[in-house]
Amino acid sequence: MDLTRHAHRKDEHLSLAEKFYQPVAASQFDQLRFVHQSLPEMAKADVDLQTQLGPLTLPVPLMIEAMTGGSPRTGQVNAQLGRIAAATGMPVASGSQSIALQDASTTDTFTPLRENNPDGLVFANIGAGHTVAQAQAAVDMLAANALEIHVNAAQEIVMPEGDRTFHWLDGIGETVAALDVPVIVKEVGFGMAHETLDQLAGVGVQLVDLGGRGGTNFVQIENFRRPAKELSYLDGWGQSTVESLLEARQVPKLQTIATGGIRQPLDAAKALALGARVVGSAGQILHSLIKTDEETTTQLLLGWQDGLRDILTLLGCRNLAALREQQLLLSPELMSYCQQRHLTN
């Protein structure tokens, strides 16, 4: 591996994620509606946002999703993300640590997540295809509370220097069995179907990050890096975040994190109502950091927490279990998707 080129690619990804950022996401949350009830019969102070993700207890059902690391510039971003996580009480996930497993000199671009968030929840992150020993090393690097294993076949296919062989399932199962921390299998923006979720459950996976279409689009990012930019026809590949949540309802034994195009608290509330235990955002947070500053981004995320409490109050829900009992109205397009996929609500 050309490690200098790999570090440069990390900076490219950061810049291109912002270049292709869309204020209105294509995650389909606009195709869901809550049913308003005029008599909540509760106070906002009654709302409890605590959630459980496997053995981990989170004070709020929001997290800062995996973004970056591997270069001096991205190390500075990780320091900011660590401080934001500490200030908001939200878990934070590392970007892929693969480069640090091969070049120890880049480790200090990832460790600021833990150094600036010593008491919070930090999730390590590696790609599928790594060994159990490498997975443990990634966890140890950050004293991580959990490990994300990302699956990104669509990104790799479009990436000019990407992998072309994908035999991941058995290795994922081995890592889940061997590690003492929870393992989360994460898509990177193309969603998950219930067939995939059944496969993962079959090798012992209990936690998945659905990573739906609608947020950061790695087909666009990697295609932009291709000299001919000829694979734009794959821009819309995959299931949206909402479609992925509907798919995941068919495999209730798995606990889900919903990511992909979360732009505001109402998106998060809808994802939680569809069954997600936690909702994550990366692109919106990165956009805020680039366009404003660390303090403004911290206040944005604290505002999301307050906004969730507002929405639960409007629905008369004192906790997330009650929110999951709420009916959501689906657009004709989503109803058609459910019918064609034979999904039950």
C-alpha cells in the first residue's frame, strides 16, 4: 500500500464529502408522517431519551458517525469531534483505522477521539476483511467501547484503487465471536436488505448500522476521483435509509443504528419510530464544522436533543419505547416498495 497516497485519499474524501453535501437529503424521511394528537397529557420534562444498544447504555439516541482519520488535517477534525462528543454526551465513531494498522505513525490522527473524550463512548472502525488480531488492535488503539466493521462493496467497485474481491461474512462472524466489545456491522451509504440482515444474524451479529442511501454518497465521491468519471450511472445505487429501516423490521432480533441523510431532529424521530435504537449523522456534522465552528456544531447537536424532546412531547411519548408504538403514514412510493419487497409493517 502507498501510505502517502492513502493519507491523501483521506483528505480527498473529506473535501469531496463537503463538495457533494446536499442540504435536502434523499433518505426519504419526507415520505413519512406522524399522526398528530392534540392532547399529549404530559410535560416535556417527562421525556426520557435513554436508549440501549446491546450492552451499552446511551443517554440520548444520537451519535456522531464515522468520518475520518489518517492525515494531519483529519486528525485535527477528530480532535474537534472528540470534544463535541464529550460536550454532548453522544458516542463518536472513528473513521476507518486501516491505515493506522499498517502505518503506526498515523495512529495519532485517530487517538484524539479518545484523548478529547476520555469518559465517553468511542467506537473503533475497520473494513471487512481484516483479521481478528487487527480488529482487536483497532479497539485497543482507542480504548474503544465497540467496533464498527464497515462493508462497502459499492464504494470499492467505484474506487479507482478499490478491492474487487468480497468474501467477508465468515470473517465478520469470527470477529464477533472473538471480541469482548460489541461489534456493529456498518454499511457506508447503500443501505441493507433483509436478506443481508439474515446473513449477518446467521453468523452471530446482533448490531447493525444500516447506512442507507441519502447521505454521503461514496459512489459520487469515488467516481469523481476516476479520470473518466464514467460510473455516474451508479449514483442512485442501494436502499434509502427509510427503505433499510423497513427492511430491518423483518429481522427484529437485530438492533439497528440508522444513518444516511439525517438532517434534523424530525428525521431522527422518524428513524427511531421505525425501530432504530440510535440515529447517527456524519455529513451534517462535518458540514457544520466546515461552515461554522466547533462551538456552533456542539450547539447544533444539543439542539437536536432538545428537538427530539419536543417531538416526543407532541406525540405524548415519555420514552423511546412509546415512540416505537407510534403509527407512521407512508407515501404511495414507500407503500409500493413494501408491497414489492413483501415487507410487513
